[in-house]
Amino acid sequence: MIQGFRTASMILLAACIAGPAFAQAPGADVYKAKCAMCHGADGLAATPMGKSMKILSFKDPAMIKASDAQFIASTKNGKNKMPAYAGKLTDAQIKDVVSFIRTLQK
């Protein structure tokens, strides 16, 4: 019985320590649900929709130079054929998505 408790305790401790390593970046789920269809999971816009709408890769120099405020405005208000997400996503979700996009640019 004590051995079983000790084993269970060790498993729980390992899960608590490893948990943050497996945590997904904030914004990743929203990006996957709302953005990846056009921009691609990797942000390269190599999807059929991305190609047909001539979407720039997030690794394009112009996109790298764009400020977070520009990304936030484009997401809230829409840009070209991209729909507006104001009222559909919270400000916090939009900021998290922009932060996630920055990780794709690396």
C-alpha cells in the first residue's frame, strides 16, 4: 500500500513538473481555430486559401516589421479579404494571437 502511494505521488510530482513544458502557447488554440485555415499552421500562408488570396507569410520582412498595434488593428477591423474579429474575439485573445504569431516568425 505504501509502495503504491509512493508511486502515485512520484507520478503526480512528475506531471506537475512536466506540465508547463507541455502547455501550449497562449493564442495557439485561437490561431488554429481562426487563422490557420488561411495563414497556415506555420504562418507561411502556403495553404490553398492563402495562395489564392496572395496572403503574405508572417516571415515576410514587411510582416516582421509590422508592429503589434498593426496586427491588432488588422485582426480587429479586418484587412483586404480578412474578416474583422472585433466582437468575435476578446482583446486578450487578439493580443495572445499576435504573441503567438511572433513565435511563428522566429
